[in-house]
Amino acid sequence: MSAIHPDEINAGRLTGAIPTDRPQPLDERTGDGTLIDDPAVRAPLVLNNRSFHDITNMVCGYVEEKPAGWWLAVAGLASTLAGVGTLMIIYLLITGVGVWGLNNRVDWAWDITNFVFWIGIGHAGTLISAILCLLKQKWRTSINRAAEAMTIFAVICAGTFPGIHVGRVWFIWMVFPIPNANGIWPNFKSPLLWDVFAVSTYFTVSALFWYMGMIPDMATLRDRAVGRLKASSSGPTVAPFLKLRVDQLRAWIYGFLSLGWRFSSRHWQHYEKAYLLLAGVSTPLVLSVHSIVSFDFATSILPGWHTTIFPPYFVAGAIFGGFAMVLLLMIPCRELYPNMKDLITLRHLENMAKIILVTGSMVGFAYAMEFFIAWYSGNKYEADVFQWNRVVPTWLSARGAPYWWAYWAMISCNVISPQLFWFRRFRTSAFWIFIVSFIVTIGMWFERFVIIVTSLHRAFLPGQWGMFFPTPVDILTFVGTVGIFLFLFMLFLKFLPAFAMSEIKNVTPQASPHEHH
Amino acid sequence: MSLDQCHSTVGELAVVKPRSVANDQIGVDGRKYWRGLEDAADAPEFRDWLEKELPTDASRLLESSRRTFLKLMGASVALAGAATLPGCRRPDHKIYPYSKNVPEDVIPGRSIYFATSIALPGGAVEGLLVESHEGRPTKLEGNPLHAGSNGKSSAMAQASILSLYDPDRLKDPRFTGLSKEENEKPRSWQDFSAWSMQHFGTLKDTQGAGLAFIVDKKRSPSRDAMKQRVKAMYPKAMWVAYDPTQSDDVVKGSEIAFGKPMREVLHLDKADVIVSFDRDFLGDDAAMIRNSRGFASKRSPLTTKDGMNRLYMVESSLSLTGAKADHRIAMAPGGIATVAAALASALGVAKSAADRIAGQMAGAAGEMSAETSKFVAELAKDLKAEGRTGKVVVLAGPSQPAAVHALCHSMNAALGAGGNTVHYRAMSEDEASSSVAGLKTIADALNAGKIGTLVCIGVNPAYDAPGDLKFADAMGKAAQRITLAAEPDETIERSTWHLPLAHTLESWGDLESVEGVFSPVQPMIAPLYGAKSELEVLAMICGDDLEKADGYELVRNVWKSRPGFTGANFEKAWRRGLNDGVFATAEKSAQPSVNDGPVAAALGAWTYSPASSDKMDLVFGMGAIGDGRFSNNAWLNELPDPITKVVWDNVALVSENTAKKFGLEQDPETDKKRYTKVIDISVGGQMIKAAPWTIPGIPDNTVVLRFGYGRVNVGLVGEGTGHNVYPISGLVGSSRRFAAGAKIVRATEGERDYQVVTTQHHGSMEGRAIVREVDLLAWQKFGDARDTNLDSYGNQRDLAFAERLGELSHTPVNINAYVNPQRGHKDGGVAKGTQAENGSSSYQYGSKDASGASRPVDFTKGPQWGMSIDLGSCTGCSACTIACQAENNIPVVGKIEVNKGREMHWIRVDRYFAGDSFTGINASSVFFQPVACVHCENAPCETVCPVNATVHGPEGINYMVYNRCIGTRYCANNCPYKVRRFNFFDYGVKKINGAYIGQEAMESVGAGPKNHNLIPPRLRERLDEITKLGMNPNVTIRSRGVMEKCNYCMQRINEARIEIKLKNLPGDREKIPDGFFQVACQQACPSDAITFGDLLDTKTPYPEAGGKTRTGSRAANLAANPRSYMLLGYLNARPRTTHMAGIRNPNPALVSEARQKLIDDPFHHGGHEGGHESEHEHAAEHKGEHAARPANNAFDPAKTITDSGYKLSLAVLGA
């Protein structure tokens, strides 16, 4: 990799058209050829016999090509939403939390719902990177980079909400254990404080993991930019009046970000070790962060929150929702980016669909267990929460749950819709996987809404029962975070290597010592 | 405020020799111009100063900073010399600052108390103690020396202080009827004085022909004297004392019975059986405070040997009294009269006439059901039972016709009640006169063009006159309309002279309460806006000049000739009176005898016409804002109606059936906007709009309406609240409290939907043991028995009576895994907290940790504060809510914010309805439960706060540290009692009415209703400046984003502690004697349902009334009472505030089968709704357990196996 031929560089500038198809003879009955049932045959993880070179060209091409029309459209929309969301947040900060629909019966509603929702989304990335890495699941290589990016952005969105939902944002620093003359420390008994530590740790480690994984790939981008600068004196400039060439800018920025990576064996050796270590560190974090988020509820005394099943249930739910979000993002990319189907095969999608099926069923089991325990405990308050706050619709009983639709939306989205994946036809169809992922994402939002709002709105004393109604600010703030998330992801697709090139190359047949070429 | 704490009652006050302010030469910067007014009045610099500094000019006042204002107000008090004679206003009027030479008794930062009294709507009078900070009155409390108040006060009295600081008050006199510019010009009182000299001078020559006065109804010697003066000067003038809510039938009834108008003074503390025919003597009643106390004194049996009174209620609305009744029948007003007649017949009173009426009822649509007949028969038996003579009372309410009132007087005489449970006092001429008839005379004269000058004082007939008088139009026919009013109103809008009326706390006067206590009204503060009192204005009308028309002298002169105040005695008696807030208590008047003939005749002339769906009965009463004078009072507007919990509105209560018949079903409780359909109510050619609302317990074909809302010309707060119902009350042929033959239809034009906002949407307890209540027989039978069985795991239970009524008798004993750091003890049996008997309360566990070090928070050292709320005594009146609001600077949030569920009251009164027992005679179906922060020892809020903003104090108080709070609201989520209140906006600091930037735009999304109570920011600026003056300086004002809640009035505890130290009284930090101070809610509670004190104080002997001695604090005693239980006790949060189960006392002969079951086995019915429905199948099994289940059988072998895991964990924990 040390020497780059100028032709190759020029070739690389025309990604998409250049890598010629070198089709493998694959059985067409097995989808794109990766859905092989025969245990003796290893399904290819990269299609069309891509060479190392092809892979580099494809992945770097996504960055180096001019943005496509759809990219500009989506990024434009997302940034608009992000702007609206930001305005809503500024309005909230200026005016008060009262612009949301929260009240003294339901003191948390969309704010914490969104927080837990985004934190849950943020699970798949690190799970794919760390746990699947440790488990030597090779198929993770083509999705891990995007999933990690998604994690980072989701955690950013998640972190926004605890930050802005407090009454006095300007004193939020009090949650950090900053030594002070008053000798007042945060309350280490409070799960909200654990949250602060858990989420910030998770974010830090995930970001490090993500960034470290990108170093070799960014070095590739740097080298390609440098190569092009050396090979040709012309090339696109940043702006007509600015003589600065884009490749010069790339060389600087990627050069800075790649931390002097030289692809030396020593670097690789250190890299591999560090990667493994971070994977090891991240693994417990994947489990801990959502467990701790679940403590926000589990350690309380509120029926519907006070549940020992919450930590595993939340982790399963987070993986469930996270994978759905990965699919939600990658399936359109796969369609819109040239050649991406070679890297993300149907087998990848099927694997993820299977995880959705498994975790969805785990979540369903958890829902069922909540009912069982509510009945088994003999605690009237606990049973009432499930029966009268969630399940029984108002049209069936005057006493019924006004939020019954939320509960049933959750059940149908999270428990029923993934059951489609028992059928191979559905779990090997990108279209159906996309649909189900979309439904699951909605369902997971409702899950948090159901847990938070329906438990709070009818708690111990019926005299203090009340409803929560979202205001336009509630809605636009959430939509705004969707925009922020999407916009960040679009930037990622455009400016950072969306695939871990070195790792993908590792799992191609060429990389195998047994390869006959 | 305790007796001891009050200057006015510490020891006997020697008569302080009057300090002549005029002669004091006080040096300020060496200069000597601070003399008395009369000395210095001519000095130009003094005049200059006077103009600049004296708060006579409202606009200036508003511009002045708070600090300046404090200075001024402080000055005005100090000047009055009041501080040198606490509890009494010095008669001087001059103002000098106490920035130097502070009177020795005045300690800046320390409150001083003064006695006064206040007249409230409906003829109520309350004696008050006013807490004053540097000259600013901040809080009103009942005067313990006043026999009517007895240290208690109503919500209205508590809230009246807010009206003092109302920025909408009239500021300057105005004279209108001229050019537009001239109309707007502020006039001075000199202008009015000059004008009136001239105008009334002319009238004097004509003996007052063409002059008419409408004044508010008031029992006041000074006012009566003033009336005589007016009458003497203008013999031809018309004088009408007017109370828009007065029912003439009450007066007429007593005239029929006694030959002269008499008013009843109830001694309910002596009554064993009370029968009320639609008389809400605990709520909408002039003697509500007195009656509540008397009634409650027999509602809370502390031992199983104590007796109780029994209340039978037949009513057409659902009142506080009805909610407390042991038997209640809901009936249209006409029907009630027939029941009264049936009772009279059974008692043999006016028998033939009564029989005729009872017969009428029996004939008409079966209203007299078999059940009612039985009710009447048993009621009569109960009244005549042995030993009951003189211990019963029969009452008629204002909706009832005069004949029923007369009949009740007759029955009382026959039952020996007169002179025992009910006394009578002669009414004054003004009191007895008919308001509506008087107003009609004036309206007729106006229309005939006979009145040239109309003087309205403290009344608002243009708003509240009956619709057929068209008074607002008639008024315009008088050439000069002179109106004295505190705030803008409909009458002043139509007047030529607008005169600002001084608030009670700014004026001199006197009052006579219902029971005949004469009390002074004395100013606490110089009039904020240069207003004048009614006496002063009347004196000016009688020809006094501005100087001479001086309230102080006017009142003083009247009292100089009163018995006991004559001659040399006067000064002493006068000072004593001002000090105590009581001038005299009238002699008991002789019991008048009842003339049976007229009673029978009146009854004979009465005919029963049953209500039907096209001829509905209307019943009128007063709601939170009284007769309308408190319409601009935000506290009262936001005080939930005790029964409906509706705020900022008066609704027309109808029964579910009626609502259905007219298609008026309201939106479900889960609806965002909660619309109700507007109806038109027409009667006698008059029509009003109203917002119907259904609650249980209202009879069919009856509409219950509340006065005082729907004001048009009112301040910013009262604008757009509710609907005016006055136009259809008091029409010809009906009384102000009752009208028959009304039609209702859905409104066809204008606003058709109307948003009604409540603080409580859900009225059922859902079978949870929240409010616990049993019948007296069950209490007597089981009250002393404790449940000491083993639970199913073999752990010892120890549950007292009330605890057995709830979940604890079904749940295993709570075993804690952890050592409570505050106790050094594993909290064991959940019931322990209430076992303080023999001084061995659970607050006496080791105070050292394992290493022997003292714990930072040690619950074993006193005082450990706790509260007991007696659900038996609580009448739901909500005075506690307002008292707390006044004490703790709690903001008002407005209708829209309440609709979102953001009201801020620290103590609320939850109201529950139970089951279907609203029909029939067993209707013990409404329950009240005051809930504030209960200060849990294992407080769930404390563990979850990430920043330690809510922590436990060494005295068991759960502190809320506002400075530390960042507003995560987790505490509120984890609070099972939902008592925490979050400042979603800057309610307290800037935007007092829940407004925020962009609110209107926000509200318009989804086409929601506008927030009528939204105060534009520009005006709010003004509002705040003046409203701040009423704030309690000892309580922080909370900013946006901060959680707040009850703190057990910590400021009062600390004040008491300082007092003890300063006075070197016995006691120290460990010990503040019980009753030395009271918390705000306790202080206000008219029925004494709230008790606060040291739970560790179990040994000190305290003398009690009747020469008895009580050992330990009241709170500790009550906490140990078997009626005490911890709300949601099974959560093991260990609340310090415990509730005491209510007891009702139904007539055993009228008890239904279902209720008898509850009496026989009260322990399987949490709440009052058949309890744990799902656990009925267990009932049989439990029964055995409670009866005599041998302890060694507690282990069910099957259970032992299934629960082996639990057993194991117990073993591991060493439990």
C-alpha cells in the first residue's frame, strides 16, 4: 500500500464506474448468492469478486465523489429539521420547561422518552463493533463503521434531552462531582447521577473506538489526496475565488486526523491490540449503559417502573431498536450508493433480521413477565398499572386506559411485526426488512413512552391522576433531534470512510491464505 | 401563631401611657424637623416631603422601588406608635421613619401581630390577627380571643390580604360625566370634599329628597350610628342595606315564628343529632368557622368509648355539610320542604298543616318513597330519644321557604333546642331588611325619576341586581351617582363619582359577629392608594370636612357611649378592645317563644310544586369568591371548589340524568380541553348562560348555581371567569337562593362550548385504601384490638385499627435489608411509626452507629416533627390551602396552566366519591383528604435527586433546597403522594399568572381557548411591584425550574425556637413546648383537623381544658391513636404526616345490609368502595385469621415451600 500509482488514483476518482464486475458463479436461487444453506460452503461476505483495490476505490469514492442529488436533498431536509429543533431548544431554554406538556402528574414525558429512545438506538453500533468482534463474527465488518457512527450521533441526540429537560440548565454542572468550597457533592445514590457517568463513559469510549478504527482508512484518504496532488497540478478547488484545492484540504484534514499513520506493521500491530482492548472495554459498557438507564426507573418505587427485569429487558430492547435503526439507514444507502450491495449483502441483512427477531422476542418475553409478576406479586397498585393504565382500552371499559393505543402500538410494533422474520421470504427481502425496521423503531419509541407516561399518569393516589398532552414544542424538539441525527449521519457518509476498508479486505477470499488465485 | 408568641397576649398588658408623638423631637442628621404633623405642616420642606414620600399617590407608589415602599410602610407603622403597644393601633396618624430611633419593641425582620376583624360575604365576621413585617401586613390569622374565630379563619379571610395588594384597585377619585379629558383626570379627596359640601348642602335643605343610599349589609355599631346621622340629616333619603346573596325567607321565617326577626347562633358542640334541610352550615354560612368547630368537636372519637354527633342532611346541592353527613338525601328544594313537613308531623309540630304537605308529597310522583318515610320515622325517633332533649337541632337552609324556617324554629322549640343548641339574637333594622325589596324600591324610584343622587357604598347592584330590575339602566337616571368601591366594578363604571374604598386593613370601623362579638376594625397600614373608608365618606356626605371625617374619631366617638365604655372607663376599655381585637361580647338575649299559630298558617299557605324537566328548580349559593367582591382575587379563583374541584369558574351542577336528558355529557376526564356545552337557563323572563357540570349527589331536575362570577368590569384577574347567575335570582316571586320553573336549553348562539378546568379529574379511590373510614359501631367494636398475628412468613405483625383497614393486613411485614442511617436500626414492622404509646415511640432507637460515633441525622433526638390530619374532623373547606399559599408565597398559575396540571398548592384537599351510594339515605359518599408533603423518613424523593437538593434534616423534615435544585423532577415522579410542585415557568418571580413568551401563539395551536387570566407583561410589571409587598419575607420566592413543596412551615418552627431562646422560656432546641406555635394550615383549619408537633414529646404533661392533663404533645398522642394510619404505609416510606381514619355515625336503624357487613367486618374494605374487589375471595380465609388463628398455624405448609426463596433471603439477612 505504500506506493500509489498515479493511474490508480485517477481511476479512483471515478468510483462506481471503474470497478469492473468480476462475477463469481453463485447460485441465484440463494438471493444474491450469499444466502447459502450448505454448511460446507462459506457464503461470501463481499460480492462480485472484489479486489482489495476495488474495495478501496469504492469506499473512498463515496467520500471523494461529488455529492449526489439525493444526498443534497436529504442533508438539506435534515439540516432544516435540525435547525427547527435547535430553535425549539433555544425557546425552551429562554422560557422554561413549561413549553412542553409536562405537568405535576407526569413530570417526565417526551423528554426522557426521547432520551431513552436515542440511547437505545446508540446500542447497536458498539455491540456490532465490540461484541461481534470478540465473537469473531466476520460479517460485522461491512456494517460496523456506519453503526458506530450512528451510535455516536444517537448518543449526542440522547444527551441533549437530560441536558435541556432540567429546570435550570445553567446549574447542570452541579451533577458533576466538582470539588467545591461548600463540600456538597452530587448524590451518589441517585440513578440520574449514574446516568451521567454511564452515558458520558459510553460516549467517550464509543467515540474513541470509532475514531481509532477510522485511522487507517483516513490515512488512505489522505494518501489518495496527496497522490492526486502530486500527480496532477489541476483539480477541483474549494471555491472559484479560492485557489485552495480540495485535495489539499483533504490532505491536511485527513492527514491531521490519521495521526501520522504510515501503514507500518508496527502500527498495525499496535492498532490490532488497541482495537481488541477497546472492544473488551466497550463490551461491558454496551450492557451497562442501558442497564443504568433502566435504573432510572427500576430503582424508583413507582409501579410500572419498579421492576427488577428492567436491566436485561432494556438492553435487549436497545439492541433490538439499534439494529432496526442500522437497517433503516443502511438499506436505503445500499440502494442509493453504487456497488454498496457488494459490501452489504443479503446475508448481512438476514443476519440482522435474525437478531431483530431474537431480541424482539426477548422484549416480548419481558412484557409478558411484567404481567406475570404484577399478578404474582398480588400488589394491587402494580396490577392496576398494567391492567388499567395500559391494556384495557377506553372503549371496553369506562375505567380503561386513555393511553391504551400507545400500549397496543408498542405490542404490535415490537412483538408482532418482527415475527414476520420467522419466514425467510421476509427476512431476505430488503424491502420487508426496511418496513419492519421502521415499525420497530416506532414501537421502541412507544415502549419508552408507555413505560414513562402511562406509569406516571395514574400512580398511587387516584385523586392525582392526570393526563399528558404533547405541545408543538414537544413534537418539534423530537423531530429536531431526528434532523440532527440524520444530518450528522449524512455528513458522515460524505466525509468519512463509511466502511472499515482494512477489515473488509480481511474477510475477502483474497485475504485468506487458502485462496487459490 | 400561638397565644404565647403573640405580643398581645403575653402576660397582662399594663396600660401603656400614651406616647405623644407630637412632642417627640427626633433628630435625623441633627436636624429637628420630625415633629407631629400639626407642628410641621406649614414647613415647606415638610410639605414637599409629604407630597413626595407619602403613599397617597398611587402612580408614584407604583414607580417607587420596593425598598422605598418598605421604608414608607415601615414608617407608617412605626409612626402609628403601634409597635410600642403591640396588638393595638395607636391613634396617631403621623408618619415618621424608624430608620433612627427604632421603637424598642420593633426588631427589623421580626413580625408583629395586631388584632382586627373583617366582614365577609353573606354577613360573616371574623376576628383576625394580622402578621405584619416592617409595617406590611403579610398574613391573616384567626384571633384566638374572638369567640367566633377562636384562632381560626376561612379561606376567604385568608385570601382577603391579596386584595389589599391588588394592583387593579381604584387609585384616585374620578369625576365623570364631563368631557373625555376631564373624566380621565384624577381628582383629589379635596375636590370631592368641596363638591360634596356644595352638593349635599343643597340636599340638606330639601331634607334629602331625591337622595338614596345603597350600602352593604353589615352589623356594625359605627355604621348604625352613621345611618342615624344620615337619617337625621336627610330624613327623606332612602337607605337600603343590600346583600346580594341574602335570602329573605330566613328573615321571614323567624318573623313568622317569633314575631320579630331573629338570627340563629348555633352551638353545635352541644348537639348530638343535627338535622339540616339544605343548610350548608359548614360551608356557605356566615358562622362557618364557629359551626365547623362545634360540629368537629363531636366528630373525632379518640377512644372507643367516645360518642359522636349524628348529622342528617336533606339537600339539593352537594355541600360540605352534605359531604360530612351520616345520612344524606338528595332532593329538589321543593321536596326538601315536604320532608321537613313530614318530620314536623312525626314530631307533632304544626301537625295538621304538616300532614297536609306530607300528603301532597306522597301524592306527587312518589317523591316520598318508602325509604324516605322510614328515614323520617327513624329520624323523629332519634330526635326524641331519651336524654336527647336540648341536644338536637333542626336547621333550614336559605333555599327553603319561610314556612320551613318557621317550622324548624317550631321544631327546635319543641325539642328543647332553643337556648341549648341554638340561641337567638335580635336582628338590627339593616340586617332584617329585605335586600331585593329595598333595591326594587330604589329602582322604581329611579325609573320614576325621583332620585337625583344615588350613593352606593361597598355594593355592586349594577352587577348583582335581579335581572328584572334592570338596575344598571335605571341607575343612569340619577343625575349624580356616587360610588365607593375598592376595585373597578359594574356600578362604578356607571357612576359620576368614582371613589376608592379603603381595604379593611386600611380603615377604622367595628363589627358585630353572628354570635354577638363586637370587634374593632383597625388599620394595619396607611391606605396604599389614598382610599377612604365608608364611615369617612358617609361623614363627608353628612357635611364633615376632610379633616373631620376621620375614621378613628368616628369609631371612637361611637364607642364612647357604648355600655362599658363610658366615662373614665373609656380609655382603658378602648385600648383593651384594640389590643384584644374584641370590644365586647353581647349579653345572651332571652330565648324568644315560638308562635305556633302563624307557623301553622304559613305552612298551610305553602304548596308543593315538584320540579320537572321543563320546570327545573334552581338553587343558588356562594362559591370560592363569595358574592363577587373577590372576583379579582387570584388565590380564591384558583382555590379548587371543595366538591367539584373546579377552578376559575362557577359551573351549573346538574345530575347525570339531567345532563343526559339535555345532551350535556361532558368530555371525559382524559380529554385535553375538557369542554362542556353551554346552556341557557331561563326563568321569569330572564336568561343567563352557564356551563353545566355533572357530579354525583345532585337531584334530578335541579340546577345548582354559584354567585359571584361572570363579572364584566373587573380587574385583570377576574376577567372572563365564569358566568353571572344573579340576573335569574331574586326575581319577583322567588328568593335569591331559590327559583322554580326554570327551563334549560343548549345555547344556540354565541359561545357554545366552554372549558372547565379542575384540579382533580378522578373521583374514585379505585378500591385502594386511601381514605379510610368506618362507622362508629365498628370503631367501638374493633378500635382497641390490634392485629398481632404472624404474617404468612412467620413475622410478627402489630397493626392498630386503622392500619388493619388497609394493605398492611394483606402484605407481609416489611423487613429491611439495610440499617437506616438515621436510626441505626433495621426498620422492621411497618406499623411501628405510629406506636408511640407509653412513650416508647419508634423514634427511640440507638443514636450511635456501630463505631459509637454519633450520626449526622439522628431521629432519636427531639424534636422530631410530625403532623396528624384527622379525616373525621376535616370538612374539606380548603382554608388550609389558602393559608399555606399566603404563608409560603405560593404563586397562582392561571386557568390554562391548571388545566395542564400545574397548580402549585402545597397542601391540597383530595376529594373522593365512593360507589353508588348517592341514592337513598346511606349517602356517606364524599371523602376529603388533605395531602401535603408527608415528610417520609425513607423519603423516595431524596434518594433519586442527583444533586442532593432534597435532603433530610435532623428534626425529620424533608428539606427542599431551592438553591441546589436543578429541576430534574425525578423527585416528583418518585413521590407516591404527588405533593411536589414544579415551577414550569417563572410563576413566582415575574410572571405570576403562568404566562410565558409566545404563550398566545402556543395556545392558538389546536385552537384552544385563550387564557383569559393571562396578564400582559407590561401590566405584570406593575402587578409584581405591589404584590411583592404581601410576600412573607421569611420564605424564599422560587424561581423557574425549581421544585417546591411543603416544608412544615420551617420558618415558624425557627421563629418559635428563637422566641424560646430570647424569652428564656423553658425549653431549648430539644424542646419547644407543644402548642407554642402552629403551622399555617393547622392555624387556619376551622375544624382543628390538623395537628402538628413533636412526635418524641411523649412525657411532658400539658394542662388541657377542663382541668385535665395530657401527657405528651397532641401530635404524638394522635400518632399513637389506633385511628392513625400512614397513607400508602405499605411502601415503607414512613411518612411523618399520618392521617386519622374518619368515623361516621349512621343511625343503626337506617343502615343498609351492605353497610352492616362493613360494620361487622371492617377490615376487608380498603377505602370505602368495597375495598379490594379482587380479594373478596380471600375474605373468608382472612376472617378466620383475624378471629383466632393460632400463631403456630401461621405457616401454611404449601406456602412455606413456594416461599422458600424468601425464607432463605430472610435467613441471610439475619432477620
